[in-house]
Amino acid sequence: MSTTTATGSRSHYGSIAIIGALFFIFGFVTWLNGPLISFARLAFDVSETLAFLIPSAFYISYFCLALPSSMILKKTGMKKGMALGLFLMAIGAAVFGQYTTARVYGGAVGGIFIIGAGLAVLQTAVNPYISILGPIEGAAQRIAVMGICNKLAGWAAPFVIGTLVMHGMGDVASAVAGADAATKETVLKEFAARIHTPYMVMAGLLALLAVAILFSPLPEVRAEEVNSEGDAGEKKSLFQFPHVWLGALCIFVYVGVEVMAGDAIGTYGQAFGLPLDETKFFTGFTLGSMLLGYVVGLILIPRFISQERYLSLSAVLGVLLALGAYLTTGYVSVGFVAALGFANAMMWPAIFPLAIQGLGRLTEKGSALLIMGIAGGAVIPQLFVHFKQHYDFQLVFLLLVVPCYLYILYFARRGHSVGHAPAVTGGATASQHG
């Protein structure tokens, strides 16, 4: 008996390491969006609103592809689905690199959408996979470890792209501002072409990783066998699980505020008149504070505080930091925005397992519904960039993020338990997921 348990444990550790590598990959790709906003604005000579199509196309692809992804995963299984997602990402990276070098903005945005589509397949597979790979009550800890892998990559991404591609942006912008049409075109073409090699290399690595996943020892996990509770088998529709719908909305607002703190922080800093060569690195500061938040969460949950309680406190901290950003200016205000990363860190690890708790054979569909909620990263920042043109940008930021944090507070305190069987509230699965 003990030998079997030890073997299963080693197998889980190996699987967790492989999934951790996947989280690192899509963390790196995801958090390139922040610096790419500034890059696109200069390289394609487009407005701020059009530049924000980069994160919008990326996150809206989740909404479009999540449900088809769940149907694909039903046929392929989670392992082959992960490989398929990586192949799609490789195609998207190649498309983005090619069209950006040619300075065709529509094609570049299309490449970003394809990358997001691949990630939709990948995330629809890996998030429930890591949640149910071991006991559901330990899901938040496993997802938090994945989050550390994700945010380490996310922290590195702005600095890598900043060093390889976006160096000297201030000089390029100055050269373009005083140039005639022909010179301007030449300078911008040379600047845009810097993206080609990094994205071609990325495409190749993603394709190789897809092949590696196909031949990896990852076990197939059947959700209906390990994530059901009580009468879940008798329920035939997600409409019979209200907590998953409330969770999808929670993911929507959470990703919205995460992108506001991460991808939009450069634009926020530029609104104070801070230089481009500094603001291109601001996303890295947000990711650094998120990484610190994951470490603190891993130490405290559930040893000193329950997952739901920590989620509540994180939401309250988000409100306080947003107020701090509003009441200050310049680098201090930007610092408060970056610190939102700390408040946001443990939100996904808490929300996701709470929202899919007890779905049984509907786990893949429920996961897809939650992944659709990632579209909040497209909607809320677009509202910010639109309204900041007409109103004080700090007030707009405050009025967008505070209601989001208040809803997350509701989900942590009440929403996650709506519709659960009474037995769930008394056990570890209700309050000790972390």
C-alpha cells in the first residue's frame, strides 16, 4: 500500500513539474502583451485605442474558443489537448512575427488572437487538470505553485522584450517625430523588424514543446471520477450549479483588474508624462509584486488562514491600493498600481477550484465557462483607454477596479457556496481548499 502511494506521489510530482513548465510558457507569452501595447503604438503608428487591440484580441479569443476547447478536450483528452494548444500558439507566434515585420497591423492582431486561441485550449485543459490531479482540498496550493512559474515568466517577459526589441524606444519616437514621411517609414520598418527573430524562435520552441508533451509521461485524469460531490451525477446542466456562473463572473472581473494592473500600467505611467524607456518595464514591477504575493499565500494558506478568508482580505487590499493610486501622483501612484499585483496574486488559485468544486463530468464545460471569463481582460482595459480620453484617468481607473474588487469580496464570502449541497459547507472541501 505504501509503495503504491509513494509511486503515485512521485508521479504527481513529475506531472506537476511538467504542468509548471507549461504555466511558465503561457505566463511569458501572456505578459508580453503589456510592453507590446507601447511597441504597437510606435511600430504601427496607431492610436492608443488601436494599440489596446493587442490585449483585447488576446483575451477575447478565450471567450470565443473556450467552449469549443472543452468539446475538443472531450475527444482528444487533456494531454493531446495541451499539445494542440501549444501548436496553435506556435502558429500564432509565427503569424505575429511575420505580419509585424511587414507592418500589417490587422495581420499582427490576428496572430495575437491565434496565440490566445491556443492558450484557451491549453488553459481549459491545464487548470482543471492541476486542480484535480491531487486532492481538491490541495488545489489552491498546486495552482499557487503554477502561479509562481507563471509570474516568474511574466516578470521576465517585459525585460526580455524590452532588451531585445524595445531598447531605445525614446530615441526612435524622437526620430520619427521630426522626420519626413519616407524617413519615418524607414525608421519604423527597422524598429518593427526587431520582433521577427524573437517570435520565430518562440514559435519553434512552442512546436517542440508540443511534441514533447505528446510523448511525456503525463497521466490522463478523468474529472467525473475525482471531482464530484453528492448528487452531481444526477445533474445534467451547468445551470444546476449556480456557483460556477458566479465564479465565471468573478474570473471576468479578476482578469480585468489583473490586466489593468499589469498590461495597462505602462499607459497609466505615460499619462503622468513618464518616459517611454521607463514605462516599458512597469509590467515587470507588477509581476514582481504578484510573485511576492504567491510566496506569502503559500506560506499562510491554509496553515494560518483559510483560502476564502485570504481571498476576502486580498479584495479589501485591492480597494485600499486603488484608493492609494488615486490619491497620489507620478511614481508613487504607479507604485500603488504595481502593488495591486500582490493583492491579485492568490485570487486565481482561490477562485478557480472554488468555482469548479463538485462539477463531476461537467468539469470540462465548467472550466471552459471560467476560461471564457478571461475576456474581462479585453473589456475592462478597453473601457479604461476609452474613458481616460474624456475624464481624469486616475478617477476612471478607480471607478473601474473598485467595483471589481467588491464583487470578488462577495464571491469569497458568499458566492462560492451558492447551490452547494449542505454537506459541503461542513467539510474541508468547503473552507480548506488551499
